[in-house]
Amino acid sequence: MAGPPPDPTEPVDIRYDNARQRLEITWADGKESAYDYEFLRWHCPCATCAGEMGIPGHLQFVTELRPEQYQLASIELVGHYALRPTWADGHDTGIYAFDRLRALGDEAAASLRAKERGKSQGKSQGEGQGNEPSGRGHGRAGSG
Ligand SMILES: [Zn+2]
């Protein structure tokens, strides 16, 4: 029996980097995706955040998140199909199915690029230049 072909929505490696605030997934077909925590929180699929059956979710009424809403407290695997993060504000009802995460990959990459552009604002470094021109007239007059 030959093994099944790689499932593109199956992660083979999941890493989270709290310093850079991103979740990185390597998929079975070799593709890599990275998700900013804030991006993930905005895409929380739970009924409270995203709404359900025509009822708008909480996130549709806010324009920005508080920092504790996108700090990751912990993350756990749900069966073989999803990730469930717990956010620093205690919110843990969002279950992110891998096929959904895979589908969000390109959007997440664009969001990360935009964020990095915004962050790298020109840093100028002034070099101290302490060089005063000291010109003192030296008069010499007269010739032998
Ligand atoms: Zn939620």
C-alpha cells in the first residue's frame, strides 16, 4: 500500500515565537506560513468574536485590540485538526482549524509585511562632531 499524498492542510511543524509575536507553521507539502498574533486574534473564529448565524461578532464593533487581547498565553492542539490559543485576556474559545489557517496564509503574510514596513522607520544616528575651526590671525609685518 502506498502512503497517501501529503495533505496541504496538515502541519508538520508548529512554532511560536513570543518575542516576535508570531506563529509559524510548516505544512506537509513544504509551504511555510507565518501569522502575527494580532492577525490571528482578529481572525478568531469563535461565535463571540466572529458572530454566528447573522449575528455580528464582538470584533466587528472594535477598530483596535488591547495588547492583552493578542498576547498569547498558551496554545494547544485540538485533535489533529486545529489549534486553540489562550490569549492573555483569558479568551480561549477560538478554535483555528488547520485548513482555515492554511487558507489565511497569504493574507497573514501580507499583514506581516505591512507591519514590518510600518515598524522600520528610519533611525538616524548623529555622530558628534566636535571640531571647532580655530583661526587666529597671526600678523607679521615688516621686512628686514
Ligand atoms: Zn473569539
